[in-house]
Amino acid sequence: MYRIAVIPGDGIGPEVTKAALSVLRNLSLDLEFVTFNLGLEYWKKSGKQISDEDIEAIGKTDACLKGPTTTPPGPGTFRSIAVTLRQKLDLYANLRPIKSRTSVKSLYRNIDLIIVRENTEGMYKGLEFRANDSALGIRVITKQGSNRIARFAFELARAQKRRKVTIVHKANVLKETCGLFRETCFNVAAQYPEIKADELMIDAVALKLVMGPQELDVILTTNLFGDILSDEAAGLVGGLGLVPSANIGDHFAIFEPVHGSAPQISGKGIANPSAMILSAALMLRHLNLSEYASRLEKALDKVLEEGTALTFDLGGEASTMDMAEAIVTQLSNL
């Protein structure tokens, strides 16, 4: 039996989480779901977004499936739950696969790239303060952090038989921070001679994602850069509703959709559950349940191909649960 921590989240989070759990329950797996109702509403009631006890309890499960959570902007509000969990549980690798799905209208076909993002350092370290009429932030890049995310990217490329890792930085301007990241990544790359390693500036790779994404394979980059690039890349394959992610450390992992909580459509039952369901598939692969993950992805692709149970963002009129139920029906045929 696997114990899975579940954070339904805010906005559309509970809706897409319910859809993903309904699909997981139809895979004939021995899964126990432990729910943690954390997020904006929890903060309004308790004055905190997450407690140390919650983090400890989540870390004792086999994995976590997390819905999107809302983080208010500006000073004086609470810190992102996702960022807090990544740093407290040392989930240093953020993995975001960008893949074309069958029959989904998108800018490009046959896109299959992965963004590997350092997940615990950089501008998201949270070292910010005000001084008179200025606001300052400290960007933290360490050799240890850069080394382990580079090694993660090259090991992933080796395991998946990918051809190239592109190191993305801005070392011509950010000479010390990006300079250390670049130097460390290339030192790691030298230990993987069978995998081509090249480099691009962050602005150049942003352009290449629009002009020639087929030339990219594995993108290895820092925290903030990776966050921005993954949203851009999602636009190539049909939108954020189709992109999953994994936050992976040496001892634990959290899986969540790339998209946000979309409060403007919450409660309407029309959110696309695909990214959450694909995040669940990533979780199954991490738990060495690859056969079930493949079945889940095939069932989703079949629903996308048939096109009769799609949510509005995919050009259909189905509800969130209608789409989930269609995936369950396809599972029974596989």
C-alpha cells in the first residue's frame, strides 16, 4: 500500500484534485489518500498557510499530490505553500515535461522537451527587504545546488536516452551568480560525454521556444528562469491545462499541475483536469508504477483524440468530472 498526501488547494484545486483521485481509484492500486486542507482558506481561519506539523506529516507519506494554491501578492501576506514545501523538504529538482498531446490544437506538433529547474535557491530564496525607498532581493546560487540539479538533468537525459542538455543562464550580465551556475553545470556535463551539452542565454532560449522549439530537448536552468520558461513552453502545446510538474528531492517528491488556482472559474466545474491527472501519472512513475502511469496517459490521450468529452479550454463543453469519467471509461478498455 502507498500512502499519498493530498493537498486539494484553492480555486479550481479541489475540482481538479477530485477528478484526479477518481481516476487513480480506478487503477486497481492499493492507495491510501491522506488529505491536508491547506492554502488561502486555511490561512484565513488559522493565520498560517502551513504548519511545521503539516510539513512533517506530509514528508512521512510516500508522495504528495498537490492541487494549485493561491498566494496573495505583495508584502504582508503569507509565503507560497509550494515554495515552502520545496525548501523545507529539500525538493531541489523541478521537472516540467512539455509534450504535444494527440489532437490538441497547438502552435506546434511533435514537441517533447523537459525543463529541469533548480527548485530551492535563486530569487525564490525569499531574501528580500525594504531600505528607505528601495526594495532589495538577494539571489542565492551555490555550487552544491548547481551541481546536484545539473547531475539530476544529465541523469534524466541518460535514463530517457535524450540527445542534448541546454544550460540556460545570463552569465554575460549576472557574472557571479549565473557564472557559478554555468561553470558548475559544464563541469558536470564533462562526466556525461555521450550527451551533448550546449548553452543559451535566457532571452535567446525564450526566442527559440517560439521560433524553433524542436531544437530543444532538456533545458537546465535556475529557479526563476525555469518558472517563466515553463509557462511560455506550455503555450506551445495547448496551454497550462496540459502541463504537469514534479518537485523531487533525495527522499520525497510532490506532484502538481503547472497552472494556478484560476479563481475566476472556480466552482463552475469546467476546469481542465489534464495537468493534474498527468501529474498523478508522474507520481506513479516515481513510485515505480510505470505500467499504471502509461495506462493513465494512454486513456487521457484517447479522450483527447476522440474529442467528445473535452473542457471548454480544449474546445469542448464537458465538465471537469465528465472528462474524468471519460478517462475512467477508457481505462477499462486498456
